[in-house]
Amino acid sequence: MSVIPAGITPFRAGRLPGDPAAPAVASVVLPAAVAAGPLTLLADISEWNPDIADAAYLAWSKAIVIRCAYGGQHDDKAWYGGQRRDLLHTLGAEFVGIYQYLVAGEDGAAQARAFHRIVGAIEPGEVLIADFEEGARTVLTGWYNEMHLLYPPQVHPYIWTYTGLDFGAATGVLPVEWVAAYGQPEPATPHKLWQFTSTFPVPGVGHADCSLFHGSIDQLAALACQPAPPPTADWTYGPPRNLRVTPGRHNFHATWDPPVLGGPELPAYYMLWVYKGPVADRYSLVPTYPRTVQGQQTGPDPGGLEPGTDYILHVAASGLTGEHVKPGVYASAQFTTAHPLQ
């Protein structure tokens, strides 16, 4: 998150001191038959309503949804290279949804890659949203599959879908986290946000799309990405899971799944040890090990193992320089390299 440069107006298009005040906002009118209890209202905005009086809006709601792109070829003109997002966080927004309108004529995976290029890593307090209003379900499926490859598993719960009630039912994507239905009672399909109008009088914005959440802003913020807990001196990762080894004559290929989360984040690096023979000790350690690899598989190996020989592989989650590795916290597998005649 960037620091606000001197002289930059919050939300970029927000009013400067001394500019005319935002238009007066009519009395708040909520949908009929809304259940009693705490409610959080929030607007979703884009380049179609960029003239935001940020202080007035954030005094009304600490939750907002902003558009980053229309398809994969058009960055939202009010995204401003991420400045709007940064300023929202800096000025006290507690829930920020970032959405991309999915275009029917474009590949879903390509649109997801454009989203990732524009938005980058998720930040605390955010959810990432597909705005699915046109085209076939395969566009949304392609977007989701690619987003799950682009973002690590701990981000996946914060990847949401928006759709209209009728369109979502027709394409078979309900339930979704954010559903739109105007001029009718709140939909029965499970959801977290209900967009109930496109003409709500929003302070600092004017008439805009508006959604409601049944709960406090703290409860809504709890549904978004959470800050990583501060690391402690004594934490460590658990052992990697599902270690699999495919031996060759002089080398091997191994893959594994991340450990169950035991620290602030999933590991990006792993340490490997290879031992020759039936006993794993410092005397049987293969000279080119231990080594650190990035990701969840071994990289290219020039060889050096003996054909037809028994080996033991240990894999432990670590940092780049081996931090967070403790004795015994590793996955282990035995393998035999291929015989010379094989």
C-alpha cells in the first residue's frame, strides 16, 4: 500500500477544500421488509461515477466496492493505477471489494490474468469479485480456475462472484456471495451482499448502486482477507503432505502438497535432503544436498545418483535460508533409482 503523496486528492477525483459541496442527499429509503438488526450499506462505483467526495462517503460507510476492469482489455478509468484502492485503505475503509466485469466475448482465463496484472496481491480487508452478467457459465468457470492458479490457496475464500438473481438462476451459478435483485423482497438464495438498487442516494457519490449486509461493519470486514498474524519466534511449519517420488537412473522427480498452515503464511520454499542407503544420517547424506527449492517440486537435477541404488528423501518447508525448519518436521520417502539395464 502506497503512502498518499503530498497534494494528491483522496480518490483522485474527490473534491478539493473550497470546492462546491456534494449534492444534497435525500432521506435514506431502505427496501421494504428488511429484517430487523444491524445493517451495513455500501456502494459500488466505477469510472461512471468517479467524482467522489471521499470524506463524506467514508463518514457514511467504511465499506465500498470498486471496479478495476471491464474485461481483459479495458482498465477502469477510475482505478488510477491502484491509487484509488490505496487511498481507500489509508483513509479508513474496512471492507474493499475489487471487481472485474466479465465480457462474454473474451476468454475467462485471459480476463483473470488481466485482473491479476492490474490488482496484484490481495490486501487485508479485500475480496476479489467476478461480475458475471453476460455470456456462458464457461467464462466464469475459466476465470475462477485461472484465479485459483494465480492466487495461493489462502486467498481462494476471498474470491467472490456477483450476478443478477434471474441471470444467475438461468446460468446455474447460484448461490453467489453477492446477488442483485431490484424492486422485490430480498432473495432467498444464500448470499452475503444484496444489491437492491442502482439509484440509491449515496453521500459523497450521488445516486449509485447500493448493497446491504446484514451485520455490522466489523462483521462484514471479518469476511474479507485478514492481516497475517505477527510471527512468533517459536513457530514452524508442519511436514509437507503427499510426497511422491519418480526415480530415474541418476536422478529423481518429486512433488508434494503444502503442509497444513502452521505459521503466518504457506511456505514458498522447501529444503531437500537425500541419503544413500537404508539410514539417514550425516554420513549417508549425498554431497549435493541439502538444497533449497522454490515451489512444490524438485527442479532440474544434473544427476549424480547411482543407478539401482536405494535412497531416502526428506522434504521440509522452510524460508529461503532455511528458517522455520526444526528437527523431525519433514516428509520422508524411500526410492530406488532405475537399474542400469532398464
